[in-house]
Amino acid sequence: MKDLHRCENMKLAEAWYEQAEGYFVLSLNRVATEIDLQENHHLEEEGQTIETVAIKVLYCPYCGEKFDGASNSLSPSFVHHDFSKW
């Protein structure tokens, strides 16, 4: 996958950008910690993805840079998946 934007503020997070049909999507993962494992018997190991969210964006919410080729109009939307209850 082509690196679309490298933001210094995101370097410690499991987050990335993808481009699709004239808009950009910010994807964020939440991974299991030791505390999550103790609180939820469905989880198996630390680092396991337990939630993910994908949000349409025009700008990087961390540094404010507008993405090259991003449409000027956008219908706000997101997709959320919670894998911690499976």
C-alpha cells in the first residue's frame, strides 16, 4: 500500500490512511492490553485487534494538512467494528 501521509503525531498509534474514490479514510485500531485480557474472557493475547474504526476525512486531524486530491465535499460517515465480543 502506498504511504499517503506520514504524520509525526500518529507514529505511536496503530493508524493509517487509505484513498478510495476521491476521499481519504483514516483507520484506527485498538489493540488488547493486559488489562483488557483480564476483563474480557473472549480475548486471547495482547496486541490482538479488538476494535477498528474507519472515518472519511479531508484533512489529517492530527496536523491539519489537507490531502492532495481530496474532494472538497464529503458526507460524514464512519464504520466501527468491535471484535472484543466474538
